[in-house]
Amino acid sequence: MAIREIVTHPNPILRRKAHRVEKFDQGLQSLIEDMIETMRAAPGVGLAAPQVGVPLRLIVIEYGEDENSDAPPKLYVMANPEILRASSETELGVEGCLSIPGFVGEVERAAEILVRGQNRFGKPTKVKAKGWLARIFQHEIDHLNGILFIDRTDKVWKAAEEKEPAQANVSN
Ligand code: NI
């Protein structure tokens, strides 16, 4: 396992549409392990393969739904994720991105989504997510399509100006 360098805006790698994962081989498993380690070291709650310079449709997310519970955060690894359903209800939230260090923005996202993809071994999987987890999935899937959170909002500011650092620190 190794921590990989995180590509930052405006590197053009972040703007390309990533390719489908076709081979669930040892190379992919190593990439997944590196992405998990890189996300944890950053620290962040999510990471997409293009953010480590690999143009594949692959994301990792680690997020604890309930900060007050003792339950450990849940780790999600998903290849080829697709949003099957999104609620028409939306929520505004402040998010950051490991590829845009030091900045956060207020982004409107679907409040609930159903995501379909494949696990790290290629087996089909579905995740129903709401709230922050739904936000993180939407943010990471955007990365696979070359979209950054700054494309979805006019309200971007330096993280230091954020009055509620707990939320501003949620970087993905
Ligand atoms: Ni991001």
C-alpha cells in the first residue's frame, strides 16, 4: 500500500471523463488499497480514481453516518457507479474537495439517491444513501465525469472563513 499524490485543480486529468473498470485484477486491488490509504491520510471522506491520476470509474468513501455513535465509519468501494434514482428534494450543504485544497462551497444536491455499481471484485451492488452520504456519492461520481463542486455553485470561499469548521472539514 502506498499514499498516492492527489491531483489538484486545474490539472486537466480532473476534467476528463473516466473509463469503465473492466478488469478486477490485482492491479485494481492495489489501486483500491492505495486510494483508501490516501483518503485516510488526507484526511477525506471520499476519493475518486482521477484524483490520483487514474482515469477509471472507481470511488472510495468512508463516512460515519452518525457522529455521536461509537460505530466505526463505513467504507464503500464502488466501480462503475451510476445514480439510478435521485430524489427531487434537494439539500444545500457546504463541501470541500481534496483536489481544491483550502476552499469550500455551498452546493445543492439530491437529498436521497440510489446508486448501482460493482464492488471491488466486480459483483453488482446497490447503495441507498441520504444526507451527507448521498452528497459524498454525488460529489465522487461527478469526479468521474470531469465535474468539480466549483462548477455547481457560485458560492465558494476560503475554508478558513467558514464559521462551522466541522462541516468545512468534510473534504472529498
Ligand atoms: Ni472532490
